Amino acid sequence: MAQVIFKSNINCGSCIQKVTPILNALEGIDEWRVDTTHPEKLLTVEFEDIQPEEIVKALDTIGFQAELYSQD
Amino acid sequence: MEKVRLSVSGMSCAACAQVLEKTLLKQSGIQDVQVNFASEQVQFTFVDPTLTLDAIQTVVKKAGYSLEANDVPAQERWELKAQKQSFQLYWALFWSFPLVMMGMIWMHHPWSPAISALSSALILVVSGRSFFWNAWSNARMGRTNMDTLVAISTGIAFAYSLFQWGRGNDHALYFESAGMIVTFLTLGKFWENRAKNATSKAVVGLMELISNEARVIRNGESVLVPIQQVQLGDWVEVWAGERIPVDGWVKKGHGWVDESWLTGEPLPVEKSKKDTVLTGAHLQSGSLRIQVTASKEDSVLARLIDRVRDAQGSKAPIQALVDRVSAVFVPAVMGIALATFLGWWAIMGQPDMGFEHALAVLVIACPCALGLATPTALMVGMGKAARNHILIKDALALEVLSETTDFIWDKTGTLTEGKPTLQEIRWFNDSHRWIPSIIGIQMTSSHPLAKGILKTFPDVEPVSPIEIQQIPGMGMIGKFSDATLLIGNSSLLSSYSISTDQHSSEVKPIGTEVWVASLEFGVIALFVFQDNLVPTATEALDTLRQQGHTHHLLTGDTPEGSARVRSALALILGRDKCLPEDKKAYVLDLKKDPKRIVAMVGDGINDSEAMAAADISIAIGTGADIAKEVASVTLIRHNLLDLILAGKIAKQTRGTIRENLFWAFLYNIISIPLAVGLIPGWSLTPMVAGAAMAMSSVSVVLNSLRLNFKS
């Protein structure tokens, strides 16, 4: 299992509500959470077989931006 | 196109449902009309968008019914109705006391007419209101039934008595008959409604499988939310011991799930990633994260609830015997009354005498014991059945049970015990050496078959493995200092290249197999589990077959799994691998042949839909509560021979009801010539009416009691 962190514009609770169905539906994702208190609004994703770009693309379809912040 | 589902009030019998359905079908602008008598619901689809609900309400009101918004839960409405009915019953019983005292003991007391008139009026207005209301609705549609008979005769008896009392004629008062008839009939209705109430509980029982809350993952954290807030695509967490609150597939985790409500199979099913799970199933061990794939209304369970509800009401109404008799009797009596009036007028030239005699005919014709005929026979018949461990819910069940042609059997839990028991152990290696290690591994397992193995060796001191590993879907592996043991199915062994072929050819009993092998010594033992037939199954099915009944088997099990039961009981017809809706479809298919009366015997929630659709349903008392509530007959013990006894008692009770109806009408019919005035010098007096009433009531009660002594 790998982890990737994005900085994003998922700012508040209602943004989280909007991205929930999109992220939940990506089969490779195991866990995800957004730290809205962090200035960069960090989205942490634990995943198995999915490319980080696919996550970025999926968020883009509903108008959210995410940019790779760190990856291990 | 808007689909509406509403409650209906004012339907007193299955025929009302048909009338309302016909009325709505005639209405243009709406489609797919369905009226359900048992659940008191109507549904239809608007095709004409300009049509309003108010317009429909007007049409429905004209037919004598009323639509109500569906916001009050069904259960509450039933409870309200039951409360109202018990109040009406107690009210009638209370006021019938002075009525009887005045009529039987103090009939010459100067206050007797006044007290009788008051008590009788109170009974008629409060407890008997629904008879008058139903008779009136029926009359407007040009129909008559038992309510018409009751309303006309009690109404006229009361009015006629008032008139005679006003004229100072204290010897022609029938206040007592009017009041007592309503009291007896209220008692009968009360019983009938209790049975109807129980079917609604079945749906409530199913609803209890739906959790109120679910643990949803919101932004990485699990939050407990009301079930209504769970959305498609949400991730829901379920822990061991909880019911699965949603339909979906497993995203993460592993567990054993009891899906018996759907499949009827008692063994839990293993679930891991990508497997489908269903609302209402019970997670026995492990934990799961589920991605929701169906809304609350669209879950398999929610649709099952809808179908049970529909099936209960859409049953072809088998008219109660009383209504069938009334359908002939009412017009006949009204004809005689009219003929009496015309006869006196035309032949004797005395229209006023004719009027009086016509009224007398209507008064005497109402068989007071009519209200007693069915309930007393039922009470005695049901009591007799209960002493023999059989619960019978309603009168129709007795009628239908005695006419059943086809029995449809569920397998697991009905024909079989419903729990696998260890049938045989075969040792291929030294048993004493391995038992402590086998127990050591099995003690860590939550699989139900493991418990069966543990129970077999209660006194063995277990040896714990150094290391233990669970292989989902296959079994367990335990490492000991001297050997590595595998316990599980044959695929576990073959994945370690240990072949079971030469050993399985020796296996006699067919069933669920648990193999034990070691990497060092090969196959050690084989445990065979079987779900045994109920001891009485063979005899019960053979007896029914001799009586000319046809048997069918419907099971959720595979053809291999059901083969043993089929061959042991010579069951050829039926289907394997049935989902609940397949069972129902099979029942409905059989029912298409009008000559067949279909009985469904089952024990599980998965049978309840088919049971509700069948002409009569029989539940096994050890089974699910929902099945028992849908069922009209419950066998308390898991003894299938009781079903044969139930059939016999049903026949006897039905016979008694028929005899009772004969006695109930007999004395009144004999008295009609008196009322008409055909016998010169004799005319109808309250004494004759009272005697007819007493005689028929006593005959009916005695005849019912006789049922106890029939063997």
C-alpha cells in the first residue's frame, strides 16, 4: 500500500462532501482524508493500484485542483 | 407520471377492494391501479398531469371510501383500529348486561322498556355504527352482504319496537334482539381483526432487520449517522455482531456473514473484497468496509418488504362462508317481506297489516347466532389444535387447509433440522496423536463447523500451535513443533499438493467435508457434516401423498445439496437455487391452475414472500418470527406429522361451521311463516323471536363444543 499527499483547493466541509463520491468510487483508493486546517489543504490518499494522475483527473472533472505534494 | 401510494379507509371486506379498484380503473387519467385490502393501501400512477388528488378523492368518496395520506405508519393505524374495535366490543358487552337482565328476568318491570331501549340504542349507535355505514355504502353501489342483513334487521327491530312502545304495546318489543345481534357480531369482527393485525406484524418484523444507523466514513473518520443520510457510493463500516445496514460490495476487510434471512441456509458465508453483501445480513465475525450500491428504498430487503405487503393483499379473495350464505339469504328475505306486504294488500286489502307483517319478517329473519357460528367453532377448533401444538390464525386457514391440493416444502429448517451435525469421522492416521492439535487449531476459529468438531471431543486437553494462519475461503493452517496441520476443504489440501481423491471415493454420507492433513504425513482425517432430515418427514410426506396431495421442493441450496433430501423423500417437482422471488414466482405459477390450492411450508424469512403468495402458509415454530407471522398455521413443534393432524382438525372445524350456520338460520326460517301471517291465529311475538334467538344460540354453542370430542 502506498501513500500520496496532494495539496488541493478542498477548503471546507461542503467541498469534502462534493469530492466524497468521486474519491470513494475510485477502486484503487483504500483510505483518504483532507486536512482542511492545513494551509495547503492536504489530501492524503492510501492506494493500491491507481496512478496519482488518475486521482487528479477525477477531481478535475468536478472542478477541484490537486497537485502532488509528497509521495513515498 | 407520478406514482402515488395512499391509505384507504372504509374497506370492510375483500369485495370492497375489488369495487374500489373497478371504480378507479374507470377513472381516466390514472393507470396501474392496485388496491390492497389487507394492508389497506391503494396505489396508482397519474398519466394526466392536470388531474389532482382531490378529484380522485371525490370519486373515491362517492364510492364510500376515503383516501388518506400515508404518513401514519401502518402498524400505528392497525393498533388504532384494534383499540377502537376492542372499545366497541367492551362497550357492547357492558350494555348488553342490562339488556339481558331486563329481557330475561325483569321483563314486567315498568322501567324495563325504557332501560332496554336506552341500552340497545347505545349499542347500536356506538358499536354497531360500522354495520350501518357499510350497509349504506353497499346499498349505494346496489349491493348487499352480511352488513346489509344486520343493518336492516337491527334497525327495523329497533324502530319497530320504538313504534310499538309509543303505542303502548309493551308486548311487541325487540330492543333486546337488536342489541344482542350487534354485540355478538362485534365479537366476531374483533376476532377476525386480530388475525389481520398479525399479518401486518410480519412486515414490521422484516423492517426490524433494517438498521437505523450506519457508520459512514466521512473524510477518513467513521461517523455514526442515521440510515437516511447514507448515500450511494458512501463507505460504511460494519463490525462483528452488527447487521449490515446497506446493500453494497466489500471494499475492504473480511468476515463471516449470516445471510439466512435471504437464502435460508444456516451456514455463514465468507465475504472478502469485491463480494456483494445485503442489508439485514448479520456479520458474525470480522469487520467489513462496504461501498453502498443501492439506496435504502432499492435494497433487496426493502423490495422484499414491498412484495410481502403486496402479496398479502393481492390474494384472490376467498369469500367467507357467512358472506356467501348472506348473498342468497338477504335478497330472499327482502323478497319475502315485500311479498308479504303486497300479499296482505292485494288479497286481504289491508296494507297496514301487510306493513306490520313485512316488518316482522325482517325482524325475525336476522339470525342472531350468525355472529356466533364462526367464532365459537373457531375458538373450539383452534383450542383443540393448540392443545396439539398447532396454532391456527383464521377461519379462512381452516377452510383452505382442508382443500389443499399441493404442498410446497422448503428444505433447510423445514424438512431438515436446519443445522449441520457431525455425521462421521474417518481416520487415515493415528487419531490419538492428532486430536489435541486439531482441537488447538479449531479453538481459535469462529467457523460454525469448528464448534461441531470441538463438541465431539469435550475432554481433550488442546495443544496450541506455535503459529496459526487463516486462509479465507479454505481453512486454517497451524504450525506445531513436529508437524504443520491443515484443516479445511479439499481445495486447501490440493493447494499444498495433497490429494484427497483416493480417500473421498470411500466417503459414504454426502455432506459438507472438513479435511485434516499434515504437510509431513498427508491426509489424516475427514469430518463429514450433514443437515439431517426431520425424523417425521418421511411418514408425513407419504401420508399426505396417500391422501392425494402433490409435493414440491423449493430450496436455495444447490442441486447437489438438495439431491440427498430429494431422493430420501422422493421429491421430484420443484426448483433448486431459489431466491425468495423465485419461490414466490413458482407459487404464483402453480396457482394459475384454478384447480390447485397451494400450501407453502417454510421456516425462514426467505420463505415469507412465497408463503404470503400461497393460498395457505404453514410455518415451523422453530423458524423465523416473520415466517410465523405471515403463516396462517404454525406447527409449534418441528414435527411434520402435526400438519396431518392440523388438516384433520381443519376439516372437522369447517364441518362444524357449516352445521352452525344451519342451526343459526334454522329456527329463524321456521319462524318466518309466523311472521308472514300464514298460520291463522298465530302471529310473531317477542316470545317467539326470543325463543328462536335462544334456541339457535344454544344449538350453535353446543354444536361447537361437540368438536372437542371428535377424534
